Amino acid sequence: MTFTMKPPDFPTIMQIEVNNFCNARCIMCPVPRMKRKHEIMDFALFEKVINKIKIEKKDFSGWILPFMSGEPFLVPDYVDYLRLIRKRIPNAKIAVDTNASVLTFETAEKIIDEELLDLLTISFDGGTKEAYESVRKGLSFEKVQHNIRSLLYLKATKKKRRPLVNIKMILTPETFSSKEYFRLIFKEADRLTFSVIHNWGGQIGLVNPLVRSNFCSFLFQTFPIQTNGNVVLCCMDYEGHEILGNVCENSIREIWLGKEYQKRREYLDRRQFDKLPLCKNCSNLDRGLLVQQLAKIKTLLENRFPNYIYYNRVLFLERLRHFSEIFDKT
């Protein structure tokens, strides 16, 4: 089989779902409606995955994301998961996304003192209490803000470089008018980013069937492992409909370069969306032709220089989407 782009011999982003449950009920998130069993990945399985990465790719310097469908800091002793990555694969970059609701002062201090993370992205949707709590249902505007400020204070006073703290806000009708307040609240953060809501592979929200790219970087970079070891199409597949293998049964490289992954890459390249139901309606594929080519170039560069991945991913994708909207109107 031939493709417009060939995958690297090993994924550049390893995403490991340490748990698949959350303490919030955010209006744009699929977790509250998830039918899959809520569970924590057994530490022994997590260690097995980390060992597989170390053995199969001795010089791995890409990104390891120990989170996916849940709030990772709800996992007891989550810091031990991070310590294992740092110890076994020292060249890897580690990134975590969190809502920061249970990110205590003690946990933040361990992360900063031991430099366990390279990038910490905190989702904080709303610059006012009303906006925030209308979106992030079940969380407290004041408590989460306090946790974030404590983290920023610790990092500043200890004069640590890591982690880069990125605070992200999703622009929705509920949050848009409060974005300037958001900027003021977290002006000490390393980075503030704004993103648009996506539709989780057409499973939540609107679908634009008229503009459909035939390229997605997930299939050429990211290896998403669910709590039971199943490897799925991407993080949008929160129910695990598209299972491409299981790390308990095969090596990472065997799955990554295997028949099931290759078929999906070919289907996407040939625009056979009837065989890719999640991709068919996914808002991540709402791109014009020029933007699609730019995304391919970015993926090639990231696979060649894995240390670059993720720091600028969110900002770049925002610019791509903005450029696509302008281009499509001309």
C-alpha cells in the first residue's frame, strides 16, 4: 500500500490513559456520557507500557502524555506514574492536561521540585465565576483559581524552568465575553491560549460535511492507549469503537506499522470516509486544501524534530483554523 505520507517507524507522541473519569461535567466533554467502564490503568500495565517504549525505541525523545479521557490527578499517587516516566525514559518530554481542581499545593510542589513535567496545560474556561461555572459544571471558580495561583507562585519562587504552564480557554457563547478577564487573572502564566470547541469525531456538536480534509496528524504521530491496553484510532474515540491492537498482546511497533493502522491511513488518503465513521464527521478535518498541506508539512517537521512537538501545537492549530476560514472565504 502507498500513501501520500508514510508514518515514522515509531510514534512520536505516546498517549497513555491513566484513568477515564472526571470530577467535572463540562458541557462540551464526552466523559459524562461515556458508557465505557470507569477505571484506573493498573500501575503494572503502565510500567509495562513505559518499558516497551524504552526497549523498542531506546533513544525515544518524543512526548509522553499520561492522560486522555479523564482528570489524571484523580489517580492516587499519580506523581509515581510521572516519576516512572522521568526515570525510565529521561529524554522524553512529558505533558499533562488537567482542570486543576484537585491539583493540591503538595502535589504541585513535588512536580516543580522534581521537574516531573515539561508542559502542564490547564483548562480554565471562563474569566468570571458565572462563565466558568456554567461550562465547567461541578467545579469551583475560586478553588481552581487558587490552585493555579499556588502552582504559579511555587514555580516563580523556586525559579524553576519546568513545567511550562499553559492555561487554555475554550471559546464558547458562555465564555467569549470574559476572555479579557481571563487574560488579567492569569497574566503570570507562561502562555495563555484560546481554542475553539470541537465535535469529538461528530459525536458531539455540529458537523461540516462540505469541507473534508484527507489528512490528520493523529494517524502519523500519536499512539493512544486506553486503560485496558487497547490502542484506538485517536483520543476522539472515547468509547473505543476503533480498536487497532492491544499493548498486552503485541509490541508498539507491530501495532503502529500493522495492518489495522495502515488500512485507516489508506482509507483517509483515498477519502473513503464510509470506512472511517469518526473521521467522516470530525471537526478536526474541516480544512481547506492549502491548510491541509501546511498541516502535513508541520507533521513531517515534528516527526523529524520530536522535541518541538506540543509546545506550539495549540497555537499553530488555532492559526491554521483562522487561516483556513479566511482562505475559504476568498
